[in-house]
Amino acid sequence: MEKALVAQRVANRLFATEKAVDAAMAEAASLMMSLAEARTELGLSAVVGDDATSKVAQAIATLAEARSSVVAAHGSLAETVLDRVIPLDDLVELGIRPLVERTARGKIIVDPQAA
């Protein structure tokens, strides 16, 4: 299978994972809000549901750690697909030529500010 197709398949899974972790965090936060609203609506003491609230808070913290790990993995993978950053003046020689000759190992980024 072509390298670009395999890389795109991995990228799609990475994006889906990031989205899923964010959705899980949002759901857990909604649950936390529902717990607090229900306690208030029913006129219950803060003691009621405290253990459950702590467990949901732990889950949110764990999801935040998972999110950081997925973001770090994204950064690591991004480094593996980047071939080089080149100045605009070298676009033909260091950018287009390697693409045409199929010697580029990954993405070539043009930085107009680079000298």
C-alpha cells in the first residue's frame, strides 16, 4: 500500500481519537453539572453524592491526561512526516525538485520568513 494512504489512515484514526476524548470530557463535565443541579434541585446536602462527584472529577482528570497523551502522540507523528522547512528563495531547488524526483521523505514546509 502506498505510504501516503497508510499515513492518511493513521491520521484519520488520530483525529477520531482526539475527537472521542474531547467528547468524553464534555460528557463527563455535563454529568458533573447534572449531579450538582440535581442535588440543588432536590434540596439535598452537599454530603449527598459527594463520593460520586469525586469519582466523576477523577474521571475528568484522567480524561485530561489521556487527551494530553494523544496530543503528544500527534506531535510525535507530525515530526515523523515532516521532511524539512525551507525558505521561499529555495522553493525550486529544495522543495519542488525533491517532490518531482520523489526523494522527499515527507512534507516540505515553505517558511517565507526563513533566510
